[in-house]
Amino acid sequence: MTRMKYLALAVAILGAAGVATVGIAAGAAVAQTAEAKALVDAAKAQGVVGERNDGLLGFVGANTDPALEAAVNEINAGRSQLYRQAAARNGVTVAAAGAAAFTEVVSTRLRPGEYYQSSTGAWVRK
């Protein structure tokens, strides 16, 4: 995939989701509760949750909070749906759509101190 198509795909994915803050936020295309977003945003700020390199959220370490796990699962389900839709519209794989969103989120929306997953799977603090 060319860099321009990759960036256009990332912008299309994030725009469809109504992203205005860190991560993929609720929009017409993604169902997510305000409570789930608030839990995840707080966990990201604490370094408990980070952006996986496939465009989904993941736990940086062990998690013992069932409510946070449910919130991460809820947001990931919405992201997965969005990536499937974007992939179909753009003629790319779902993995490519998720990777494009990840690149855009990490480069433009991830706050200092928050975590993302490197291409090797290691967690890195921005």
C-alpha cells in the first residue's frame, strides 16, 4: 500500500469514527458508552492500557479490573467493526485498516506518557 493511500485510509477510518480525542472515540460508526471511554482514558493515562499495533487496545500489564476489561472489549468491538467497514470500502485487509489507524493515533493523538505497542510487540511509553 502506498504511503498516500495508507494515510488516506487512516484519515477515513478516524473521520468515520468521529475522533476528536486520543484513540478512536464514539461516533456514528462506533457504538461505545461514555463510561467505557472514561474508564479507558483514565487507564491509558495511568499506563494500564495502551494502543496495540493492530489498532486495538491492550493491557500493558496484568489487569484485575473486570469493568475495565469490559470497557476495553467494548471499544475494541467498535474499532473492529469500523476496520472491517473501512477495509471493505478501500479494498484493503482488515489488518491494514487497523495498522493505518494505529499509525495515525500514535503519531497524532497519543499523549506523552501513554503506551503503544512497537512492531515487535513491546510496550513503549511515548
